[in-house]
Amino acid sequence: MDDLLHLVHSDGADGLRLRVGQPPLVVLDGEEQQVEGPAITTEDAEQLLQSISDTRQRRDLRKHGVVEFMYRFRERVSFVVRAKIKDENVCMDIH
């Protein structure tokens, strides 16, 4: 996750979209650009969520199907994370 967030921050991107079955997408000037690499698996999505959220946030996601929270990256940059359950998988938009 750190590599993806560093890419977003260093490129001045608008955000990052993570969907199971697709490679990560960086949003730059309103346009989605695929990050080179493999598609995100169900396990990848769960691990990525685990790495940036706490127990309460994950519990709220399971209970309500959606959660939004702030994530502080490397003590310098804050991202808004919106995670939701879609087709029984976690997907995230990070801005």
C-alpha cells in the first residue's frame, strides 16, 4: 500500500481506486490510469484494508457496507479513504 500511496502523492494524482479483479487505478486530472501490475485479488484487498484501518473501521464496514476515514501517510500526507463492500469484496477509493 505504501508504494501505491507514494505514487499518488509523488505524481500529484487526485486519487487511487482499488477494485478486486482489476489493477489499481490512479486518477490524474480526472482520468483513470492503470498502474502496471497484476489485478487485485480478494486477499490483496483485505490486506490493503487491514494495513490502513483499525478494528472499529473494519467492523463498521462489515456492519454498514461502507466506511469513510482519514489515513495519515508517512506523517506528512492525509488521505480520505472510502471503503465499501461490492459483490462481497472490498473496494476502496482513496483521495
